[in-house]
Amino acid sequence: MTALIIDGKKIAEGIHQEVADTIRKRTAAGYPVPGLATVLIGEDPASQIYVRNKIRTCEKLGIHSVAYTLPADTTLKTLEELINFLNAAPDIHGILVQLPLPEQIDEYRVLSLINPQKDVDGFQPINAGMLSRKNSTPWFIPCTPAGILKLIQSVEPEIAGMEAVVIGRSSIVGMPTAQLLCRNNATVTICHTQTRQLAEVCRRADLLVVAVGHSKLVKADWVKPGAIVIDVGQNRVEDASADKGYVLTGDTDFDAIVPIARAITPVPGGVGPMTIAMLMRNTLSAAIKFSV
Ligand code: NAP
């Protein structure tokens, strides 16, 4: 078997197209232009790149974006004032606070301040709580998990009853992904650093999602033949021969897994583009549902 390489870039482009077309039609009909505010605190180079890419995509699709960049020593009070202002701004439908935050700022407290109807990242505790409740529907599903589900469904639209293993239990990827797969009726196992016989657990998976941040952790013999493998990892591995001095790798041993899996996402070009596409979709959806 040779795995299908799931083209996240192409699937994301399709979503961009849909979002841009809908925005064009809606604005022509007099509805407001969707607006996204990004808030970046500090100078983490990776966060700067993520925010820049989000803003660029907004521009491309016709979403109005406003970027706030604050120094690393910003206080919680300043941030609170900014979020309160954005919560009340009628031209802003989505608020994204780029994580991680500097140490002195309590992440949970900041996320709690965001109006849940503008929480296009889906991390506000009300949305996060609704994701975990069986009969509730969150206003927004976190972008990376939503993108992961789309990628899986591009190969296998119906995942009910499938055995899913998610490695990683972070609040932004692993845990909400596990919850989302469970809501879609997969049977889900969540693994982490304390999991015993990790390889053995992974070998049970029809769907294996890896969100760890450890280059090539998952080996070929951890993968069940015919499994769908979603590699969320983005690891910068030093490489003097590369232009940037590093190469980007995933959390799986991609080349070795290709002959075994049914489908796998590459890094880069798999989950990454989907995260931005789902953010654009959530921002449009915020404008449709909650414009005042
Ligand atoms: P994180 O907050 O550091 O969480 C990592 C998780 O992996 C933790 O739950 C940890 O377990 C678990 N883990 C770490 N080493 C492990 C090991 N050897 N065996 C089993 N479990 C292990 O990271 P994150 O924010 O979820 O991100 C994970 C990766 O995804 C990173 O490479 C990140 O860059 C990438 N990412 C990509 C996107 C995208 O759009 N493509 C978006 C977000 C993140 P414990 O809970 O026990 O510590």
C-alpha cells in the first residue's frame, strides 16, 4: 500500500475560495465586511509569522483585519482594556489572541475576557466547555482540530465507530481534537507522556492524530496498516544546509509510514494551512451569526 498524501494546501485553498465568494456576495448585498482583530504580545518569531500569515490571508479573502502588537511586558490590565474595546467594536467579529502569552499573563483569564460570540479561535472557556458537553453546540470549534477533522473526512467522510488515537492533550490541539472526534462518534483514546506502551496503543488506531512537538516520534511500526495518519507537529530541526538554517519536520517518520498507511498529511502542507482556513471560516461565520 502507498498512502495518499493528503494535500492540506489544496483543501485549504478550496475553503478560502468558498469564504471569499461568500464575502463578496454578502457585501454586495449590503451585509458588513467580516472583521478580525489579532493581538500579539511579545516578539516570539514563530508567533509573528503565524499572525502575519493570518493577516495576509484576511486581505486575500476580503476580511477586514486589525493587528495589535504589544510589548512583552504588557500588563493584564492593558490587555483587559484592549479586549473590552474589541468586544464592543461593531466592525470586529472575531478576536484572536496569539498564544503562547508571556509568563506574567494568565492565559485562562485573558481567554475568559473574550466575548464567546467573537471567540473565533474557540478557546474561550464557554466554547471549550460546550465542545465537551454532549448536547451542546459550541459557537466556534478550535481551528486546528476543525482542520484535522476536515482532512480526515477528505479521505473517510464517516468516522463513526472508528478507533481513533490522539497523542497529545493540550488545550489547543490534542484535547479539543479528541473531543471533536468523539462528537463525530469515533472511539477515542488520548495519549500523553505518562501513557504506557504508546506504540502498542497507536497500533490499534484506524485514525492516528499526532500533536506532540517531538520530531519523528511516531515510527512506521506504530502504525496499523491502512490507518489514516494526521501529523500536527511543526518542529524546527537545525540543518546547516537549509536556507533558513533549519528544516520543518512533523511528529511522524513520514517516509517510513507512507508504504503502510492509507493516508497521511505532510509537514509542511498538511494541517498548517487548514488552521488558517478554519480561522477565516470562523470569522465569516461570526459575522453571519452575530453582526449587530
Ligand atoms: P504542547 O502544549 O506542548 O502539548 C504536547 C502534548 O504532547 C502534551 O499533552 C504532552 O503530554 C504530549 N507529549 C509530549 N511528548 C510526548 C511523548 N514523548 N509521548 C507522548 N506524549 C507526549 O503542544 P501543542 O501546542 O499541542 O502542539 C503540538 C505540536 O503541534 C507542536 O509541534 C506544535 O508546533 C504543533 N502545532 C501545529 C499547529 C498547526 O496549525 N499545524 C497548531 C498548533 C500546534 P503531557 O500532557 O503529559 O505533557
